[in-house]
Amino acid sequence: MTCLPQKTDKALGLVIDLDTCVGCQACVTACKGWNDQGYGVPLSDQNPYGSEPSGTFLNRVHSYQVMPEAAAPMIVNFPRSCLHCADAPCVTVCPTGASYKRAEDGIVLVNEDACIGCGLCAWACPYGAREMDAAAGVMKKCTLCVDRIYNENLPEEDREPACVRTCPTGARHFGDLADPASAVSQLVAARGGYDLMPEQATRPTNKYLPPRKKDRPDQASLLAPLLDIKATGLAGWLDRVLGKLP
């Protein structure tokens, strides 16, 4: 089994704004495109143009149609990827040490040469953030574009995850969440950012920002119940959130 570092020099991660995400899937497309090259084996697709396509993605955006009784229908957009947890259960359950957390920046990665495709890490992750690549037989997950953020051959403005760079509404932010003075930490503090499913005690690095308060009560966002997180699983968490909408 793999041990977690006692501390990390940085805590690189994402801050995702649920108020401004429109579910356009640009981040999903950019992630898939960038990770078909560089770090690890390319992300495979099976029968992409057939009646039952499938494939491997490191980032997904789930959209849920909500039908309130006293308001117009709306779509809830919820981006999901690896949260690079401080107490990552996917790391400690790995029997070969393929899954590990880096001490220098806190990024959780998979050494694909050591991965045997047993799937234990996927079972241990409470967020469903890992996917088995059917073609390569290895586990894949968000790397925070580790081959991009440190790439000195890229312009400085491009040294951030592809999903962040491509988001048209500025709903995704990247930085060091261990630094209270960083832009992402200040954003979390100002907007009341929170952990996804904190009862799992994984201490995720990534944070979610709640919807902003509206000027009038009748403009209140239907995503406001996201602040009340009591479910014990991702599907149950989302089900409970949507069930509380008026």
C-alpha cells in the first residue's frame, strides 16, 4: 500500500464556480484533447460513432433538469473530476504504489507502468473520479495537466490546466490553495467555498463556490441548497440537493 506524504509544499487544485458554469462542455473537450498526448497513454474511445459509444474522460460535467412547481424549469450544471484530496483513499488502497500523491505540489497521479488495473482505487474514491481505460487497461484520472502547468515551452498564460484555460465563463480557477494569499484562496474565502461531501473526511483540495445571492428573493438561485451537504455518496448528495428545490 502507498503512504501519503505527511505534508505537501503546495496544494495545487481547482476552484469551480457553480454560479457561472453553464454546462457548455468546453472544459471536457479541452481536457480530452490535451490528454490525448503528453502524460500517460492517450484516452481511448470505443465505438465513438456507433449506437453505444463509450470512452475515458478525466473531467465530466453533469447536467440535471429541475422542474420546480412554482418556477420555470432549469438546468443544474455540476463539473466533476479528481479533487486531489489531502487524505486520498485512492492512494492508500493501491496495492502496487501506482497511485500516489506528490509532496511538492499535492497532485494525485497514477504511475501507469505500475498500475495493474485492479480497480481498487476507483472503488475507494467516493466521488467517482477515476475511470478505467478499456484499451490500455490502466486507471486514468485528472492530472491537473501536470505536463502543461510546468511546461516552460508554453507561454506563461497557458501554464494552467486545459479546462481552466478554455472555460468561456471563467467558472474554473487554478492555483495554490495552501497559500492564503493566492487568488484561489482569497476567492474561496470571499465566496464561502466549500468541500464536496465533507463527511467523507478526504479533505479535498478542490473547492466549489456557491451561487451568489440575488437582489430579490424571487431571484434566488435554485442551486442554493448545495450549501447543505449531508448525503453519504455522490449520487445521493445530488439527489438530495435536487429534491430540496422548490
